[in-house]
Amino acid sequence: MPQPAVAAPITVVSREDVVSLLRDAVAQSGGQRAWAESVGVSPSDVSSVLSGRRAAGRAILAALGITTVLVARAS
């Protein structure tokens, strides 16, 4: 009899968590431009996320290892 599928644990991250992860990644790579170029995103997009002017897009989230998942509550 097959085993039921087990869902992977989900960790919810806030916008502040994303900015913190991005700050750490930028610091480890030597700066915003260096990190942006290494992952193929715009340095201005990185700057905008770090300053809080905009939310991180898919490319930045993916580079940080973050997957966006839609979760619905059961009624």
C-alpha cells in the first residue's frame, strides 16, 4: 500500500525577512552591484528592495532561495 504524500514544511517569511536575507547576501558578495551581477538582476532593483521602495520580485526571491507559495485556508 503506497504511503500518503507528506507536504514539505512551510516557513513564512515577511518582507523584513527578505530584506535581511538580501542584506546578508549583498554583504557576503562584496556589494549590491556584485551580488546583482552574480545572480543576473538589476542593481537598481536590489537597491529598491533594500530601501523598502518595492517588494522583491521573482528573480531576487529565487536568487535568495525563496519560493512563493499560495496557501488557502480550509473553510
